[in-house]
Amino acid sequence: MGRKRITEYAAKLLLYNAFDLPYKGVSCRGGEHVGKMIQLLDSKIFYVVKVDQGVKGRFKKGLVKLNCKPSEISEIITSFEKLGYSRFLIEPQIIHKEIDEKYIAFERVREGIRIYASKSGGVDIECRAKEVFQTIITSEKEINRVTEALSISSDFIKKILLVFENAHFSFLEINPFLIKDEKMCFLDVACEVDSSAEFFVNNAWTSSDFVTPKQNLTKEEQEVNQLAANSQASFKLDVLQKDGSIFVLLSGGGASVVIADEIYAQGYHQELANYGEYSGNPNKEETYLYAKALLSLLFKSQSRKKVLIIGGGVANFTDIRVTFNGIIQALGEQAENLRKNKVKVFVRRGGPYQEEGLSQMSEFLKKEDLYGDVKGPDVVLTNVVLSAISYLQS
């Protein structure tokens, strides 16, 4: 079984049809197609415009725009296209209260279908993981437990499960959804299907609905993908705002989410130039190449003032000295350019040999006049964001 992401548009069509509800979203591929789609929109209401390519964390990456007038949509989509995206979703904005947002996800596992559910949904669900209830559906009893956890009718769950089975979904996340006027509203949907089942789903979805997170990768993104393909360690890099002022070189998926969340919470998500992480104990050369690719993006940014955040949690086995030596090598090669670009470096990291690693990083940054701040795990992870933003504001 190959799990493939499909567009949010295709998944929502199936869900709304299961509830006998009209779906007013419009799928758009950009270019001349945009103008034709806009002509079909109601000029009296506001819309949500999204990149529809299976990108995780779209909202915090600036790939979802709210309160859009039809006259603004063409410019918004053009800005998304410049980032390398080619498929978009336009749908009427549903006015609601955040407190009404709920979360549910379905995943096909060996034991059956596992359901995750929470009364509190929305973009910060990862920060409230302890509130998420989960169970594997084996009988009516488990369905009732889910509906009780969400305070909704069991019919809602059964209808979604029917779509999940009939359309051969492998994974379905609805975050958030809400009940409005006793009707299900799917605000945001992510879906993966069993690609080998296309013959059996009667065009519920086709291979034309398959998506990849990005079509036109930058040179730096391609370099990092190649690095990841040739390493046992993990490397990820996504360009968000090419002229952003905040560049992040992060270690570990959890820490990268926390730091991105804090940048968003401080109202600086439009300044977040990139998103990604390295993990799995990379060696010095690999970390050097990753940092080198990120610096290449930094120098292309037209932002007046820039910061580089080197952040991470407390590593279990990654040697901090080794990864920092790779980063220091990349920074050292570009020290003069970094000073010309008014770049300051802010660090928060912990793990094996952290004292030596942090000391080496601090001494290097001070020597090259790049020092912003260097902290260990005794300081809250999000403080590194506040320090960096303070420099940008100065």
C-alpha cells in the first residue's frame, strides 16, 4: 500500500457529499484559471484562500489567508505561486468562535482504525496533545466513547467512517471542524489514500488528485533534499518568505514546532523565512552543508535586518559539539557577509557535551561580531524567539 496525499478539495467533496451538504469551495490551479474562478465568487462575502498541496502547518507558514475579498484573491495566489505552489483552494469563510472548534483524525493501523479526538481543535492542537483522546474502533462501544468525548452525535462519526472505508483512506485529519445549525462544517482537512486502490473507488478520487507539498523547489531546497537522501540523519527545509527577516536552523521536530508557534504567536509569521529541521545525529560535514544552504537563502533576502535562530530542545544522543562545529564552519566562511547584512545569531540548545558546544559557539559569535544571545536548556526554549524579535525591533 502506498499512502498518497490528495487535495483538500477532493477530500472535502467526499465528506460533504456524505452529509448531503453542498460544498462551495473552488479548486484553482493558478494562471488564467484564477480570473475565471474569481468571476464565480460572491463579491459580498469574504473567502479563505489556501495552498492545496498537502502542506503541513499551512496557517503558521503563511499559506492560508483569511478575510479575503474576491478582488484580493488574484494577488494572494500570485504570491503563493512565487513560492513554488500551483494548486489552491478558495472557499467561503465560515464565521465562528474558536471555542467551538473540535479536532478528529482517523488512521488505518494494523489493529483497525485508530481515532484521535479532542473538544479543542485548531492550529495549536500540537501544544495540547494531552487533551487528545484516542481509541481503536472495534465495535459500537468505541464509537460511543468518541462521540461522548466530542459531545456530538454518533451518526457524524459513522458517516465519516463510511467515507474512510469506501474511499480507501489511509489517514484523515479534520482540524478543526464544528457543528453549526446542527450541520457539520469541515474547516480544514488533510487526507492520504491507498494509491493502489484507485480502481476500486469509482472515481471518488483519481491520481490527478495526488499532490506533493511543493512543485518548484529552490536550489537550496533541492540541495537539502539531496543531502537527506544520502544520509541516515534527517534534513528538511521549506522556503516560506524569500524576503523574510527570521531564519531558523532548528534541531528536532518538536523544538521546530514550538519555535515556529512562538514566532506566530508574536505576530511575526510573515517574517519567518524558512521552516525545517535537522535531527538523527548528523555529522559535522552534513550539518555544515545544511547550514550553508540556509545561509544562501539568507543572503538572497531583501530584508533590511535579519536574525538567525539556532534552536533545539535537549538532545538525547546528538553530540552538540559536532553539529555546532559544522554550523560554525558555515558561519565562518560567510562572517563578513553576515556582518554586512546586519545578522545576529541567537542560540538555545541542550544535549550531550552542551557546555563545550555552547562555549565554542559563544566565543565564535563574539569574535566575529555576530553575537545575539547563546543559552542552554536552563532557559525556556521560546525565549530565543523573544530575544531575536527584540533585536529586529531595535
